[in-house]
Amino acid sequence: MAQSTTATSAPSLAPAARELLLDGLRFATIATLKADGSPHQAVVWYRIDGDDLVVNSADGRVWPANLRRDPRISLTIEDGYRWLSVRGAVTVVDAPGPAQADIAEMARRYHADEPEQAEAMIRDLFKRQQRVSFRLPLATSKIYYHED
């Protein structure tokens, strides 16, 4: 079975890699660095906003605290043996309006077949939380795409 892994930047992202990133409903696994240098992983929702990959969390969790201290992140999206990995540095979005808008859009995307549940999550859970978004610029990140 032939395999290939290519490294690229977002402007030259292969169509198959772009499709993996944008189409379908996939989760991302992120890796951040704890204060002692050890890795911490989490599975998260994500969205694409222009040339940025955006992740969002309730503030106070381990991985957002890690990114506030050290903005380096590694993120992987997989579809079986086909995967895309992005390494770069995030910027923090603490403003409540944009962070709430990000999580609302993600809830509607990940629960598109259950719109009432998405709206209930937004209203009853997310709006009560202090949310924070992290923007990973694809144009300046290292991107690896692998397919069989």
C-alpha cells in the first residue's frame, strides 16, 4: 500500500487535505504543553474562520491554561489512515462576544441534526460559562497531510 506524507502551508494546501479539514464532521485532537514540559491532549470541536483554525473551551480547564502560558499547539484531524496535522502558535481571544460566537457556531455545526439540542447547549451551558477561543493561523503553521 503506497503512503505519502507531505508538509505544506495553508495557501498551498492540497485539495484532499483541504477537504479533510473542511468537509464532514470530525473532531480534532490537540496537544499542549504543561508547565513541567509534559504533553497534555484533549479532543475538541474546531471550526475554520478564514485562514484560521479556531478551538474554544470553558476557561479554567487544563489545556486553555497551557495555551495561555505557552501558545504552541499541535492539532490532528483524522479519518482512518488519512490525517492532517497542524503545528503552530495560537492567539488568545478572551473577548466574551467572539468567544461565545465561536462556541455557538461549533455547537450548531456539531449538532446540525439536532438544532434544538444545539440551542439548548448554547443557552443553558455555554452562555453561563466564561469561554475563550484560540486562533491558529494556518498560513504560518506547519501542516502535514498523510493519505494511503
